[in-house]
Amino acid sequence: MNRRTPAVPSTPLRHNDPGLQPERTLLAWRRTLLTLIGVCILFLRWIPPFGLMALLPVILSLMAGILIQIGLNVRYRKSARGMTQERIPPPLREVAVLGCTVMVLSLVGIVAVASG
Amino acid sequence: MNSPEPGNVIPPANAPVTPPERDRLSASLLGGGCEPDPRFTLANERTFLAWIRTALAFLAGGIAVEAFTSDVFSPGLRRAVALSLLVLALLVSASACVRWLKVERAMRQRKPLPLPVLVPILSLGGGLVAAGLIVFLIYGAS
């Protein structure tokens, strides 16, 4: 097998990128999650006019946020290992979960505002 | 000791391209081609996240307009502004996902990157909402 670098499960957080791309990407995910939590808190202001249905987007945002947060550690390890192996698997599931969450939140908002 | 540590060996630039190992979902969505430089994958990921944060900002704006501006705008105008912002959030988030996928495919097939259709949408949408608000401030408040 033509592996150029040994698998290093004991030190998976080390990588060879002087541009610190895995860290920057991890921080970008964390910033996005923080923004998602902020939006989720804003939805609480909709409880007086719209009733308990306004809790639906809050619960959805929190679940997606927790799900992505759990996956972030694994993603960071994959990124750090990928920098040494010159290959990183694309984050299809994370992108799908986050993208769909924001789209569903927007749709819920549109339906709520349009229906008055 | 100046010898490199085992986990930090930098492969040479002309390293042979190893065959891609993808799961079924990645293979069906990303098509053929070879794996791009991991830095490009991460850069595309961060660009996607930046667009999603933009969409979240629009979403927050829409929610805030609906929740906090009942004393400022008439009900019709408030609804129009909130809806515009929420529709922009939907468009930007959907386009961000599509663009991420298109860029991933283009990088794997060594093709030029697609143009961002989000930029004109965002400029036009943001400009329209701002123009609407200016008109309201000049004529609506009196």
C-alpha cells in the first residue's frame, strides 16, 4: 500500500498546514452555530403573536445546532488528518443539515408572516 | 533533533494521485474526477459558511422587523419588509448549498469555478429593500 504518511490515531489533531486551515474552518463553523443560536433566540419573540407554534423553529435550530456541534470534533479530526494525507472528504452531511435547517427556518418565517 | 515528526511529513508537490475513496452518497453527488487539494475543500466549506451566515443575518432581520417594528411601520409595510428579508434568506441559503456542490464538482473535474449567481440576487434584493425603506422614510412617515 502506497501510504506516504502513517496513520496517527494517537495524535489526530496535528497537521502540517502553516495556514491553520482546519482551525479557521472549525472557527467558521462555530461562528455560524453561534449565529444560528442567536436567530433561534429571536424566534422566541414570536411567541406572543404566533403562540406556541413559534417554538417549532426554536427546537429545530437547537437540534440542528447540537447535531452539527457533535459532528464538528469528528470533522476537525478528519480535516487535520486530511491535511497530512492530502485528501479531505467533503462535508456533505454537515452542509446538507445546515443548509436545510436555514431553508426550513426561512420557510417557516415566510409562512407565518404571510398567514398573519 | 531537526528531523520531521511522523505526523508532520509534507508530501512532495509531484506526489502520485491516489484513487479516490468515496462513500456512495459522495460518489453519486460529486460525480467523477480526482480529489482536490484539501485546502481548496476547506476554503469552499468556509465560503459556504459565510453565505449561510449572510442568510442567517437576513433571517434575523426578517424576524426582528416582524417582532419589533409594530410601532414604526404600518402592518402592510411591516409584512412586506419582513417577507422580503425572509425570501432573501431562503434564496441565499438555497443558492449557498447549490454553489458549494457546483464548486466541489468543478474542483474535482479541474474545470473553471462557476460564477456566483448569489451576488446579483443579493445586490438586487438588498437594494430593493433599502430603496423601499428610503421611500417610506421620505413619504410614508409624513
